[in-house]
Amino acid sequence: MERSSHIDLRGALIVLEGLDRCGKTSQCGRLHSYIKESGRSVESWRYPDRNTGVGQMISSYLTNQTHLDDHTIHLLFSANRWEKRSLMESKLRSGTTLIVDRYAFSGVAFSSAKGLDVEWCKAPEAGLLAPDLVIYLDISPEKAAERGGYGVERYEQLEFQKKVADSYKMLSDSTWKIVDATLPVEDIEKKVRDMAMECVVMCEKGKPLSKLWHN
């Protein structure tokens, strides 16, 4: 099937979420390759995007170079998503599927795990584009802590990650797909691929874009 003649088809917004070291970034890369091989336009995004002005401030915070109030860093993470919102919409409408490593759910899960009010955390994210699919790679905080490189950044502490896991459970709804992140990598890849392609086809058939937590 020639895709160049179908530029009116919109791309899908697919988000992978999960605790630190759950394997998201690896699976995002594998999914990107698979969708690209199908002949579709696809890009990989990740939040925080450390290349923007706001993103550089976040990066400095995450690597423990600066200290910021919890409310302040939450709003910076949100601003980092907002500064790319228009670009995200134009990409999707032009037919490019976006595979996103972390999104608003991470922001709310991590900030509420610090004790901030969940509704306050969600408020600045309302109106961002809602994902067409959220794939949550489920792993216990204890298992994640056994993986290489754990503890390098500010949030990679076991007790904190347990709170993050609880926050994610609060945010998940019927649109989320849960995948066991302790399965062999190839098994996870197949599950993610099948879920993603089903979503891509739905978007190509005209599923409308919607907004996140928008009344």
C-alpha cells in the first residue's frame, strides 16, 4: 500500500510510561523501528526534552546541580510539554505517528509522590493532547532497582519509586494497556507492537484528536 498518497491520515500519539529502569526507552526504540519499516512516518520524542531552554533547567535539577521547590519543578516539567504542544499537533495532523517516552502522567505521578495534591498537579496539564494509547510497563520498584544504572538521577530511590508506582495506579484508566515489564524483551516488544499498530490503524481511520483532562 502506497502511503505517500495518504497524507490526510493522521498519526497516532503513543505514550510509554512506567517507573525508572522499566525498559521504556528500549521499547520506544524498537517500536519506532517497526513502525518505520511499515512505511509510515514516525518520530520518537521523550520528556523532559532537555534540549529546550526549560529542558536545560530541568536537566540541571535532575542531575542534582540545582535545587528547586517541588511546585516549581512540576510547573517546569509541564511547561516543557506545552512548549512542544503546537508542534506535536501539526506532526500528528500531517500523518506522523509520535512515540513518546514519558508524558503528563509521569509529571503527575512523580509530583504527587512527593506529597503535592493530585488535582493541583493535573491542572497545568489539562488541554495538552490526550494520547491515543498509553502503554504502562509494569515492574515492581524492587525489580527496577536491580537493573543497571539505577540511582544515577534524583528520583531513582527505592522508597520514592514505591510512591510513584502507587500514583500511577491512581492515574490509570480503561484506555491504558498494562504490559509485564519483567517478561523477556522480545515478548514485551511483540505486545507493545500489536497494541501500537491497532492504535495506528484506528487513527488512520479517523479517530479524532482529544485533549487531556479537559472538561
